[in-house]
Amino acid sequence: MTTAKALRQPCYAGIFRNIECGPSPAAESLGFPKLRGINVTGLHCGRRGLVLVLRAKSKPIRAKENASVSASLIDDWFKPITAKEDSNAEDRTSSFSGKNLTQMSNVGNSTNIMWHDCPIQKQDRQQLLQQQGCVIWLTGLSGSGKSTIACALSQSLHSKGKLSYILDGDNIRHGLNQDLSFRAEDRSENIRRIGEVAKLFADAGVICITSLISPYQKDRDACRALLSKGDFIEVFIDVPLHVCEARDPKGLYKLARAGKIKGFTGIDDPYEPPCSCEIVLQQKGSDCKSPSDMAEEVISYLEENGYLRA
Amino acid sequence: MSSVQALCQACSCAMFQNIECKLGFAKFCGINAVGLSRGRKSLLKPIMAKEDHGASLIDDGNPKCQGHQVNKPNGINQSTALSGKSLTEMSNIGNSMNILWHECPIQKLDRQQLLQQKGCVIWLTGLSGSGKSTLACALSRSLHSKGKLTYILDGDNIRHGLNRDLSFRAEDRSENIRRIGEVSKLLADAGVICIASLISPYRKDRDACRALLPEGDFIEVFIDVPLDVCEARDPKGLYKLARAGKIKGFTGIDDPYEPPYSCEIVLQQKGSECMSPSDTAEIVISYLEKNGYLLA
């Protein structure tokens, strides 16, 4: 642990030094905020150098700039670190040789497990697929149309030759999360696992569309923190409760009102709308956009921000 | 279990009846096909493995049924799915209630067509130090050079993320494998060639993962390297620690490894001959090519 702390110190200092000593015009124009209270929780050595995984104690910072600029900034930050760490440079050299990079670590409840890197990386897969692997996180009340929009989005992307995959919260409960109940802790674990799987899919180069209520900001932010900046696209389907209840496509609101379902989001349990998400799909008054219209809004966002090309 | 088996039997029977009568829609004895309408309810648990198996039979046995494939539990077929609406069906499963199965018009076949490959799981099993990770990387590189999309699920890497809450207790080891099996199923469903690399010493656990996938989508590869060779290599220094008593329950030392009875591929190291990782990867590639996995 002492060793880990010692390692973190240079990284931490390096980031701030980079910001202060290098008055980057990009940073200035973007108004990039200074980072505080950041834990450096993982170093992944790959063919493209160091990727520093930051877990902010405060809320994740959602930059408005596009992915390429964001990536550029990240590269700038990490150069000083790379230059100073001989062992890391050596690791990168080993990586290029195509050998396994392994690093012993203790994490979670496990000990003596190794991180394995492989020469075929996310960028290679993205190049193959001609798209950016990312997670489109659809959040909204039950009955707001998450699954319908997810399907429309998937269809639209497929027609453009893009590979996408839907992780539907309910479907996942049939498989990976069949051991989880609807207790509060299990609900959080359900979201955590889906977030981890979504990260794997994005790493595979897939456009992963998650569709689950995920009512708490804390859980959504934890999932966002798993991914690189720009790889998590939160879409809030803003449909009023009374409209969702009137629809009641699964008959759940009726059951909840009758007291047969406890802790139902919107009835007994709260839904926390996103404070700042990438996209809001709003139903204004009696206007009712079609699922494909809303899907096209998301598609436009993806196109404008370069997700549909490698 | 007896009841489930009976249902599986009935489904299997119904599948064949369907083929004989040339009906586009499969009837299930004892099961209501309520998935065809939105929001209808059924209290029956979906029978995953057998129905997938049945779907495979229909695909193989009767080309005329292609337009009416049974892809998901309870006979929800492609024709209905193509309407673009969500098909939903209430069910109780595991520890959850009131959850629905959602169907979507873009299916695995569509994704495979897009990628020009068959989504499947290549499950590498073998002792620590047998070369699973090295082979996985060589395989990934080779497939990538052929323009195929692969993804490696390394048992150790997954413990950093999805399975960070699991320890090395016996129950947690099984849960570790179960979750990796479920994720590999999802990746295969996405059209990806998923390469799972973990010791998975018990046949029961490997068979449970195989049962998650349709027939032919699970390719078990046994890397047959003797224990003494693995221990001599000891790339992670774990055998040394285990021999010193610092690691308990280490596979091959304290805990047993159960070699597969019938797996698709055995990569054997004979005597002192040592095949290179790319040679062993080519054996797997040949298998994939011969069995049509590298074309849609």
C-alpha cells in the first residue's frame, strides 16, 4: 500500500504540473477545470502507452468537447509521466514485442491475479469495425420507452453498417444477474455488473446500448467512471410520470398502485433525473415523437462527435 | 428438475412435429405462446438451452423454415420481431419477479452477416502456466489479421472489473466462471468470437457454460500440458508460492484439475516438443475454418 501511494504521488503531481506549466490554448479555450481528489486506481500498459484510469471522488467532469480533442488532451497530460517512468517505458517496449505484459496485483477480494495485455487492442478493433466503441446509457422511468428506443437505435445503426448490442436490464436478469433480487443492494449490484459488461463491449469496439431505469445518479456516475472520457453517452428519456403510468406497457404501475409491488420507481421509490447528461429526449406536452425520431437524435449526436468512424 | 426435463422433452418433441407439419410457428406442449402480444404475461420460466438447441435443429433440418426461425424462448419468431415492436413477456426467474424478456428486430444472424463471421465462444482450459493467455493473444492476432472481430475474456482481468467482488473461495470460483460464461454468451450473441481464457478446472462448471450456448457455439480447447512442465515454467511464480504453502487450494497442487472428457480441440505437448503459440493458434484457426465459423 505504501508503494502504491508512492506511485500515485508522481502521477498526481504530474497532472497538475502539466496544467500549470503548460498554458495550453486548447485547455484555455475549453475552460478545462482543475482536478481535485483524484485516485489513480489503475495503470494499463498497452501498445499505445499509458492509459491512466481516473476515479474522481467528486462527480465526473463531462467535457463538452469532442472525443478527438479529449483524447488529445489526455495524451498531453500523460507525456511527462511516460517520460519519467523507465519501467513503464520498458513495459511499453515489451508490449510492442507482442509478449504478454503481466502485472501482479491485489484487487477487490482477490489476490495474486495478473493483468494480461494483448497486442490487439480496442483501437485495432475500432479500425476493423470503422466505429468507436462506446456505451449509450438510456435512463428513464418504466414505460418511458427505453426498450423501444434501444431497438430503433439498434436498427438504425445496423442499417448504417454499425455493430451495436443492447444490454436490456430485464434480459440481463435472466442470465448474468439471475442471482440478484430487487433488494436495494442487489439493484445497485445489478447496475454495477451491467456497467462492467458494457465497458467490456465498448472495449470490444461495439456500440453498447444499455436500457435500464438506473434511477440513482450515484449508480450512473459509477458506471460512467468505468469508461474513458467520451465513451459514456447518457441519454435521459424525459417522459412525465403520469404519461408513463398512463401507458403502463407492462402493467406494473397498476400493480404498484395496488400495493402488490413494493419499492417501485416513481411510486414508492424516487427517480433522480440526470444533472448533466449528453442527450435529453424530451416529450413536450402532448407531442409524441416516434421512437425512430428519437433514435435519429441520438444518431445525429454520434455522427457529429465522430463515433461512427474509426 | 424432473418437471423441467419433461418440458424439455416436450419441446424437443414439438420441434420435430413442427418440422413435419411445416408450420412456421412452433407449438410448445404445456407452454403458452403469449410472447406474441405486447405485455402478455406468463409465469413459466424460459427454458434457455433446449429452445436454442431446437432453433438450431430447425435451421439445420429444414431450410424452408428459415423465414420462421425460433430464436428465443417461448417461440417468439423472427417474422413477428420484424414488425419492429418490442415483444415482451413477463416472467419470474432466479431471485427476480416481474421482469420481461425484450426482443429486438436486429438479431444475432444480422450481426453475423455484418461481421461475416459466426459469433461463438472459444473456451481455453488448462493448468496455470499451460499457455492459455499466450495462445489467446496469438489467436486474437491471427483472427484480426483475417479481418475477424475477437475479444479475449481473461479470467484474471475480469477479476479486476465485473468479478471484483469475488474471492477465491470455492463458491466464488464457481460464480466467477458462471459470470464469465454469461458474458461470453452475450458477446457471442453480439456476433463476436469470444476467447475465454481461465483454468476452469471442474467439468461441471465448463459444462454449465456450454449449456448456456446453442449447439456448436461453444468450442472447448484443452491445452494439455503436464503439471511438471507447467510448474517448471511457472511464469507468474505461483507454483513456487503454492509449494511453499503461501497459496492454499492451488489447482494442480492442492486442488484437482479435471481434464475434459470430450472437447472440440486438444492441444497436446508431446514429450519435449514445444509447439509455438502461433502453431497452436493455427490448429484452432483450421478448426474454425473447416466448420464455417469464419464466414456468415
